[in-house]
Amino acid sequence: MDFETIRHKDEQYIEPIYARFQVGIAHGKGATLADFAGREYIDFTSGIGVNIFGMNDEVWKEAVISQLNKVQHACNLYYTQPQTELAELLCQKSGAKKVCFSNSGAEANECAIKAARKYNADKYGEGRRYEILVLNGSFHGRTMATLSATAQPAFHQYFTPFLEGFPSFDPDWQSFSAAVTDKTGAVMMELVQGESGVTLLDFDFVRKVEEYCKAHDILFIVDEVQTGNGRTGKMYSYQQFGVQPDIVTTAKGLGGGLPIGACLFFDKTEFVFHYGDHGSTFAGNPVCCAGGAAIVKRLDEELFAEVTRKGWHIYTEMNKLSKVSKVSGMGMMIGIKTDKPARAVAERCIEKGLFVLTAHDKIRLLPPLNITDEELEKGLKILREVIEE
């Protein structure tokens, strides 16, 4: 099937909820993708941070195919080996005590929201400390609860009324202090806000919020859906900040291309849920978990050092350009503000053989973590040319 046929059928049968670029992906290897005419592109997107070991990763494929040949699905009334293996790996690499699997980042955040409310209901009484403070500019998902927790008006039109209990604050101490009340049971934040422009939070502010939460028995929840799994140069971004959350959510790169999310519970929250409190038919699917285990096993200090090196190289190279006004982010999660509209830059990059993302007025880069230096330089050359045109 050629690209024009695919595009026509897409327009005919698929709800138009995506502003697709006019290109189709036919196949690829690593950080090099090809369209249906055989033209190649360097990938600085990894499917919005999902394909963290690039396209057609052999280790991941072997694990997935092997599990497909055994059990493709088993409901959560029974035990499966891949689910317990992945849970153990996540606990070992994070210090978490328990894991609750889901099918996406939004569902992982839903789980965290429910856990926070149940923790406070059990300890302080139903409906007393139900509020979860969220940062302005946050993005936590598109389900009704996570959309309610997403403090960006651009995502809210048409969908009111929202769930109550998600007051928002700016990333400064005065705003946070003013938002806390006797109804506050948790704080939920991304430490690098991806969708709002790859905004890195102030380290001292994050540490101060964590200290306040611990002193007042307010749960500290970190959304690592996009920042987790090595993206920022550590297993999770909170490890860069030197803080200890009570709950962490993760997804995207966790499955290496298959849909999976996880909610990680630490000391204070490990026993918050009991039988019947939460559940999902597909969560912890054995094929997804097998793929996830093949990913997480390779997230080690050697890889993190490479992510830090490559990310810093991108950061410094982009800061050299006169038409770049700001570079933000951490590791291989980079936002770039230029004097051109971000969408126009992304479209021009495609014309020249490079895939990039946008985040509001910034270009957003999320390359595969194992992108080769050759692929990286080829992509940066195109990006420089486009920005400087």
C-alpha cells in the first residue's frame, strides 16, 4: 500500500484528532527511519520518548517474540513470570516496594491519584484531605481525572465540568505555600515539564516542597511518564534532584514500543491498596512486560553516562546558534526556542530528513537513548541548517 492510499484511508476511517505531518513511517533501524518511498530520516522523537532503544531493537524483539510464543495474555487472576520479573526490576532500580501495572501513563497517573485519595481517606477520613496540588503547566494525561490534574487551559476546552480537588500553583515557594490547605493530601508534579515546553524545575524549590510534604504527611508524587527510564541521565529524574517520592508513575519508554505503564509505591504507600481497590484487564500483559524487562535490564550507569554526554552535546551545540534564544531540559529531553514557529521548523526538518517534536513554542528533542554519534551529528546538522535558514 502506498502512502497516498494510506493517507486517504486514514482520512476516511480515523477520527481526526492528530495534526499529522505529511509523511508515513514504513520501517527503520535504530534512529534511522524510512518512509514508503524509501527516503530515510534521522529520528529525534523516538515516538515521543517510547522507542528508547530505537526501531527494530533486536534484544527487545527477541524477548517479545519469545513471550508471544508462550502466552500472549493472561488475566490478573493468575500469575505470570514476565510481570513479576519486571516488577522486581523496577523495585530494584528505584527502591520502590510495590508496583501496580497499567496500560499507559495516563492510567498510571489515575492509579496514583486513587492511591493518594485512599491513603488520606484511610488515615484522616473520607473526603477530608482529598486535594492533590498540581503545577501550572503540568500535563498528566487525557482521561477525565488526569485532564483535571493537567493545569493547562489549552487542554480543557469542551470537557468541563472537571473532577474537583486539583488546585494548581506556580513553581515558586510563595505560590505553593498559598495553595496548601487542610484539604491538601498530595502534591503531584513533573520535574521536567514536557508538554508545556520542556521546563526544568528549580532544584531547591523541588527539595523544599519534598521536605514540606514529609513534615506534614502530604504525599509527594512524581510523574515520570516522559522523564523516566533513563531519559534524563538517571533511571528517574527525581534521582537527579536528590528527593524521595512516595509514589512515582512511569510509562512511555518502559515498554520499548508496547503499551504499558506502572505506578511505583514506596515505604509510606506500599500497602495503600487491597483486593478490589484497583484493577485492569490488560495491565501487566505478559508480552508488554517481557518487552519492558528487556528494556529495564539495560538501563544502567554506562547508558546513563552516554545519555548525559549526548544530551550535553545537543545542549551546547544548540546554544551556539544565534537564532536560538533558549535551550532547556535535562539529559536527552531537550527544548529549543528559536525565532521561528516550532511547527514550521518541524515541517522543514522533515523536508530535509529529520523528525523532531514540538512543545508549545519550542522544538522538542527525544532521541533514542542509544542513537549513534553518527546519527546524532547527521540530525544536528539538519537542525542547524533549518534554524539558521
